[in-house]
Amino acid sequence: MERAVKFYESVFGWEIEKWDDYDYWLVKTGDESEPGINGAIMPNSDGSVRNAISVDSYDDAAQKILETGGKMITEKREIPGMGFNGLFRDSEGNIMGIVEFKHK
């Protein structure tokens, strides 16, 4: 992960910092007032990119995914102190994530 962090910081000028004791790195890609792809990077065994979609309710979104031809491919996972997330496959086979943040 350290090599990937150096790569993205050097190439794109992103600000990246490790989150807690997890192998999960928070990424700030630019000024908050402009469109961007802020998020995180983590180890990935298959090399694919996974976008995560913020939802108000993980359970409601997962149900809608199933009802409209998608498939949940991971169990609901707790993100300590933040909320819940999981991966799904859409109706066309693309893998994406959903994340429910605890209300502020």
C-alpha cells in the first residue's frame, strides 16, 4: 500500500493518510468546493476499481438492489465508528459498493 500511496501522491498530488489501524487509506483528491472523487484506497486482489455509493439506509438500498435484478455479493459489514458497507453486482455485472454513514 505504501507504494500505491506514493504513486497517487506523486502523479496526482492527492493527500492520502492511513485510517486508524486498518489497511485503509483516506484520499483527498482536491478542493472540497470542486467536483472530485474523494474516497479511499485499500488492498485489492483482482485489480479492479470499486466505487462506493453513499445511501441513507444500507438495508433499504440492498433490498432495492435485489428487487431490480442486482445481487449483493458481500454481507453487510460494519465500519467501526462510521457506518456500514457492502459490495453488489448490478444488473449488467458491474461490481460497486454501497455505504451508509452514521448520521452526524
